[in-house]
Amino acid sequence: MAHIVTLTLNPTVDKSTSVDKIVPEHKLRCAAPKFEPGGGGINVSRALKRLGTESLAIFPSSGPAGTLLQHLLTQEGIAQQPITTINWTRENFIVVDSSTNQQYRFGMPGREISTDEQHVILETLQALDPAPEYLVISGSLPPGIAPDFLADVVRQAHAVGTKVIVDTSGPALERVLDEGVFLIKPNVGELSRMAGVDELDSRAVGEAAKTIIREGKCQIIVVSLGPMGACIVTDDLIDHVPAPAVKKRSTVGAGDSMVAGMLCALANGKSIREVVRMGVACGTAATMNPGTELFKKEDAERLYNWLLETMPEAKAVS
């Protein structure tokens, strides 16, 4: 089994609850809160665990929320290597209005990571023995960390033969592409910005992604199309996989679940066709659950098998 490490630079504890109805200036009686680990890479590790694939989660952590974060991950059986920081780990707050089933998500700002703490993160990654086969960098950057730091992480990973998967956005994504990575998962808007065009239609998505690949910036691009599924692009293949129709309750964690599904398939030697279908299946399955809950394994497996049976083989393109 492949050795997988996830890096989450802006982790959080997600606190979620529900109320009968959200009304301003009233005391609202909330249901008992639910606490879950959060942050891009951490969610990828949690989703991988549900698929029976182990990983090591590395993240900065401090204060009461950091202690709770580590405890919650231990309860889920996630191998972890927290890096102690001065500033406390953040918390997010999610409320569901039961009368409308609308979800309100309050994301708190991340806490600054100092230059010295960034050095510790690099040293921790460099000391991994054996070096991971895959390193997943997922989530936003907290204050204090510039996109150039991710370039350092990528260069260090390449030096030991690690394949880097990146799921972030903006300048951070653009900077890591300068170094070249194995796989990225932009949405259509992010892809259009990288390609330098105002907008992309379904036909143009594949060609825009192929241009980036042929510039040597990455090997695989999986374009997230939201409720329309995903399009996976390599140098010689474009494969669009529509998302199965399901009853959606929440989109929280769908992107991280998609990354985990693809990574699980890659780690198990699956074909590109199977990789994207497993990603779409896990991402779609995550939308079937309320709040911040990730997918159920049985839902993901059922959707994956359906996609394999109903979707034709991907076709190579010149």
C-alpha cells in the first residue's frame, strides 16, 4: 500500500448545530453541538480512512481547539503528527435552520504561522522515513504563510521522489504549478484564470487543461464541475464523468472526499478511468449527508459501481 501524507496548514475544529428557525435578536435554542476535525488535508485523511486507506496527517496545532482536534482524530484512528505553534488552532461554526434546511457557515480566520514554525514544518516533512509516495497539500493558507512556502514544500518532495497532489486556489495554486506537480483539482473558474481566459464552456475545459499539462505544470488535472461531475485530463486523454443524481443535503467536504477517492484509487493501482469515477462517487456520496459529515463508504461504493457500469470507456485524444 502506498505511503500517503496529508498537509493541512489551516486546520480547524468544525462545531455544528441546528435550530428550529433562525430569527434575529432572539435567543435561539440550539441542538447539542457536534465537533469534527476540519481543514482540507485532514478531511482527505479522514475520507481515506473510510475507504480503508491509511495516511499520516501533518498540521499545526495549539491551544484548547488544537487539543480537541488531536483528540477527535485519535478517535477516528487517524495517524497524526501535529506541529506545536504559538497561536491557537481556529474553530468554525455551522448552523442549520431546520425550518428551511438552509445551512449557515461561519468560517473563522486562520492564525498566523511564524517563519520559525514554517521551518519546523519543512523539517518535519523532510524527516519522514520512508519518504511518502504521495503528499496531499489541501486547503487555504493561514496568515504568515506565503505561496513561496508551498513551492519549498513541493521542491523538497520532488527531491525524494514524492508525487504531489494539490487542492488549493489563487496565488498558492499558481505558485506550485511553477514547480510542477502530479495532480491538481481546480474548478472551472480557477482553470479559466490559469488559462488566461474569461470563461470556459464544457468543450473548452479539456483543451485549457491540456495546455497547462503540456507546459509541464502538472501531469493530471481533474476539473471539478460541481453538480455536473468532473473532467479528468492527461496529456492524451479527456474523460468527462457526470455526477450521479442523488438527494443533496450538504456540499461540505465534497471536494476533499473527491480527492480522497481519487487518491485511494491511485494508491491501489487503478486506471485513470477508475480514478475519476471513484473521485466523483465519493464527492457525490458526501453531498448525501447533512452538515459537515463526510460520505458513507457503502454510498460511495454503490455510486462507483454504477458509474463503472453505465459510463463508457474514456477515449484518448490527440
